[in-house]
Amino acid sequence: MRKIILFILFMASISSASCQDNAGIENTIITGAEQTHEYLPLLKDKKVGMVINRSSIIGKTSLVDSMLSHGIDVGVILSPEHGYGGTGDAGEYIYDKEDVETGITIVSLYHKKRKPAAEDLNGLDMVVFDLQDVGVRFYTYISTLHYVMESCAENNIPLLVLDRPNPNGHYVDGPVLEPAYRSFLGMHRIPVVYGLTIGELACMINNEGWLKDGIRCNLRVVPCRNYTHHSFYELPVNPSPNLRSMKAVYLYPTLGLFTGTVMSMGRGTEFPFLVVGHPEFADRVFSYIPVSGTGAKNPKYNGQVCYGIDLRRYSLDSLRNMKRIDISLIQYVYSQMNKCVSFFNNSFNAHAGNGKLKEQLVQGLTPEEIRESWEPELTKYKIIRKKYLLYPDFDE
């Protein structure tokens, strides 16, 4: 009975979409997951593992419910940071459990292990990967992608990536990761903003030999339709609990770097990643108070008044068109904190992907000088990037 209900709901969502204006449909971005005709035949009579979370949807239907409605045998769900439900705090350990609605085992890839073990994939014929990325190196879904690819390669299991647009896919910026700073916050020699969809990045990881011992995964990507790297794409679901708006998504490459400092980025408020502040911030025109809540059980400066900068006043278009990490903002905040010795914490270099950016900020280099230091490695990266584009680029 449950499968019948799920099928009815799924077909209703497809029928609703088909009633839209035909001209609009021609220009509408269609994700890989929505193109069921492309991949359901590949899954028929197979036992499938799924790397998914709440962003893995077709219309308003979860991908797992869609799969079940089509009679696909889903053997296991593998969940990234924030968990299958997408409500866990940043960095919070997520435990294995059973999905209440489907009875399917959910194996966490954000606990003591980040890579699926052989027993997690036992009996599977294929793994399907469908997560909404935001195109920033320290957003850990791409590290999960790496480890899933590696485990699939080691266990001879094909991987199917259902591609989704990258909302920050319209530019490339930031320092390229130096190998000495490799961590779960950055595993590949790519810049902070790398300008690829998760499907394009999977192809790069595979073909550049970045998996362990240079092994290659049996990889297939279902590309989006009607997408280019010029495209504006509004995320239908929050990809994680503290990225709740497109403004926050566009600010994330800059504000995410503040994770490696004493500053609060508004976790524990209604506007995370839209503000930056601290109880001792010198400019006291704007203030807010972080409190415990979903996605921020114990936010920085819980219950304390934080003073800082309200970035909500910037228009969506201005943030999208900035197309760069805002070094000036980081420098200004640093200066307002009186260049305190404890401004940076141990994770700043891991987020930046090198030890130079911190030194450059302390030394007072101009944004232009800092950006110039990125250019040699960015130029090399852009040449490699061109090989893996599945869509028209932003400079075409």
C-alpha cells in the first residue's frame, strides 16, 4: 500500500510540472534526478545503495520514495554531514539508524568513519549519489563524494551520480589547496570556489587519479538539462541547516572562512551566514543574540549579545555578481577586532587550504596582492577544469 501511495504522489508531482507553460519548460533546469527515464532502466532488478539527504528530491518527492515507488530495491542509505534529515549541527557526529518510514538502514558517513566500509556496500549492485552541493571546497559533501567513489572502486561497484546545478558555479576563486593542508575540509587541489557541478567534479577526481593509489571508479553521470555555468539556480531545499537562503549561499565562500576565527556567522539566529559578529566587535551599530536551535544546538556566544555587520542589506543580484571571495570584508573584521592574537583558530588554514592567507592578512597585504598570489595555481587549475565541463562555461 505504501508503494502505491508513493507512486501516486510522485506521478502527481510530475503531472503538476507538465501543466506549466511550455515556453517555461524549455528553459527550466532539469536535474539529473528528475530524468528518471535515463537511469531507472539501469537500476531495474538491482540492489541499490543511495548517498542522499533532504536535498535529494524530485519536485516535492524524496528520491528514495521515488525509487521505491518504481520498485527499485534500496538496500542502504548513506548519509553525509548533517545526516539524512539534514538537521545535524556542523561537525556533529551522526549515528547509524533505521529510517522510520521505510525501514531502510541509514549508515552515517559523518561519524568515526567518513568512507563506506566494504560491509556497508555488501550485496549492492550499484550506488546512486544525489546531493546538492554549493561549490565551495570546505563544504564537505564533495569529500563524501571522494570517499564513496574510492569505496565503490575498491569493491567493484558502479557509481551513478545524478547531477545538480552548482549555485556558485558561475566563477572560480580563492587559493588552490596545498597538499600539506589536505583534510576532510579539502581533499583535492582545487580552489575554494571551483566552478564545477558535483558531476563534473566527480569526473575530475576520477580521471586525474585523485583516488587512493590512482584507482578509478566505474562512474556514470546523468547531467542536468538546460543548465549552463551562467545559469541562476535557486535551491528548492536548504542543502544544510544553516544555508537557508540564496544570499547565504553566495556569501558562504567568504563567511565560511570565518569558521576558522573567533567570529560568529549568525548560527543560532534566523539569519545564519548573513551576518558576522562578536561580543567585543568595535562597531556597535548592529547586534544580535545567538540562541540554541535546529542546526545550532550550542552556537558560538550562545545567549550573548554579538555586535557586527549585517549583510542582509545587499541585494541578491549584487552578491551573485560579486564573483569573488570578499577579502576586504575579512580584513575589515580583523581590524575591528584590534588584530587580536587569538583571532584565528586552528581550522582557518584548513578552510583556506594553505598557511599563506592567514599570514597575508596579518601582514596587511592588500586584497589585490593577496589575489595576485593565487593566480599561478588558479591558472593551472582552470586549464584542468576545462577538460571536465559538461555544460557551457561562464566565459563562453
